[in-house]
Amino acid sequence: MIPLRDQNPTSRAPIANRVLLAINIAVWIYTLSLARDPAAIAAFYDRYSFDWREFSGAIAQGNLGVQTFIPLFTHMFMHGGWLHVIGNMLYLWIFGDNVEDRLGSGPYLVFYLLCGVVAAIGQGLVQPEPMVGASGAIAGVLGAYLVLYPTARVSTLIFLGLFISVVQLPALIVIGFFIVLQMIDAVAELRFTAHQATSNIAYFAHIFGFAAGILLLLLFRQRREAGRFRFG
């Protein structure tokens, strides 16, 4: 099941979402430019990927400098391969514009980054291997989209054996299928691998990011509603 586009027009240009897409693509192009220098690309990933062990160790030692927190954000704009970056950007392109349309560009950027931070920390708590990728933050976008537009129609590519078809499905089905699949895979890893990752997919980042997206959306909406009133 691969979403292709949604039938959910926006009222304004999704500037922030386009900026996020552009940064991710630019970082990927830069990553490709390092491909012929193994030492350079290894140093790039070592410096800017999020490593839970290094992060928690630095916090325990009281090292609260900027360098400690930079990877919490930079890892969101790095990817490990073509399928990784294309898949993430497809989901961000389809679903991010509508969430930005509802939140506003500035709050949407804050929302996106916070989802990514929560996703990284959640993943690190369960499986502390170094990680890169925007999928935790994008899972937060999916969580928000599910709450805001559960009935929005999504053109979806469906594979049924040898048959391939494009069907219109509600976002509830498309996003619900995604998060249920992440939960099944996450439980399988915990049950059979004693918390050691057997794939390069950060399932727990997706789950934590998704939950963060729902909770943060509710918080942002509550603050926006509160801002409409004066209290005496």
C-alpha cells in the first residue's frame, strides 16, 4: 500500500513543508557528493547522526552544550539510501501541506522538529543504535493528519499478488495501516531479538513520532483556542 496523492486542497502555499523537502533533498545530494570518499562520508554520519549512547552519556556528565543537542535535529535531514529518502519525501509531500495549512507555517516547523526529537529519544530508549532519517518527524505529521482529516481521500497504489491497482481510500485506512504495521514489526523485534535491531528500520521512532504528533496537535490546537479569549 503506497499513497500517491490526497484529495485535500489547501488554502495557502505550504512554504514550510517545501523548505523541509528542499533541505532534505539538499542534504541527500551533499551526501551523494561524499560517496567516493568513505572516510568523509563516515565522518559525516558519525558527526550528525543521533547516537543515544553518546547523547545520554553527555547528559549524565552534565554536558549541556550545543554540540550535545545538534544531532537531535540534524539526523532528521539525513538518509541512508535512495528508497529511504524517496519514501520519506513522498509521505511528507502528500500529508505535510495540509497539517501546515491547519497549524500555520511557524507552528508547523516547531511541531515537525519536536516530533522528530521525541521519535529519536523514544527509539534510543528501546534500541540505542545510531539513527538517521526524517521518518520519526514524518510519522508525527501522519498522526496529526489522521486526527485532522480522517476521511480525506488518498489515491493509493495497492498490490494484490500479481495485480496492481490505484484506489481511493480514506486517510484513516492508509495511515492506520501504516502505524499498525509499525507496531507489529516493533513487537516482533522486541520479542525475538532481545531489543537488538535486526533491520535498519527505526520502528519505535515511527511509533513515538506518531504518538507525539497526535499529542502535540491537540496541545497546539488548545493553545490556539485559548489565544482567542481574554481571561480576567
